[in-house]
Amino acid sequence: MYAVFQTGGKQFRAEPGTRLRIPSLDVEPGGSVTFDHVLVAGDGADKIQVGTPVVAGASVKAEVLRHGRGDKVIVFKRKRRKGYRLKQGHRQNFTEIRIDEVALG
């Protein structure tokens, strides 16, 4: 059983027991969260439900494991012959979750 859900402007494929890093959520570690914006839900290869735009009644339940920050990304800008150089770093916040249940509608 699997589902494709959307959170933070990105889409993720969820199966029970998998761990995902999603954009940061405002939930304490150990808490649970439910995602209702399910785009595709399936029960293996036989039964697949495609939402228009969402699957009615489908949801994904997960437990928040931890919050963290991703690897550093270096942003370097330069203009030739002008002496212009700009170096900037960025680390994106994330929330790590464990999928507990995928409920079909």
C-alpha cells in the first residue's frame, strides 16, 4: 500500500515504515501528523486511485522523529571583468518523519 502526498510544495511517495525528510513542520518530535492532500493512492499493482486533484477520504499518518538542517549549499555569483564576486551559503531546514499508516478513501 502506498500513497503520493503533497506538503511544502513538494510531493513524496509514502509506504508504511519508510522514513522521509520533508520541509520543516511546526510539530514537536514524538508527535503525530496527518497529511490529507493525497494525490495518488494504491494497493499494490491492482487498485490505483488517482485524485482530481486529491483522492477523497485518503490520508497518510506519520510520526515526527526529529528536526534538522540539510547539507550546506554554496551559492557563488560572479561577473567577468568587473571584480564582482559573492559567496553565500544556505542550509535548508527539514523534518524527518516515519510513515505509520496509509489509509485509502
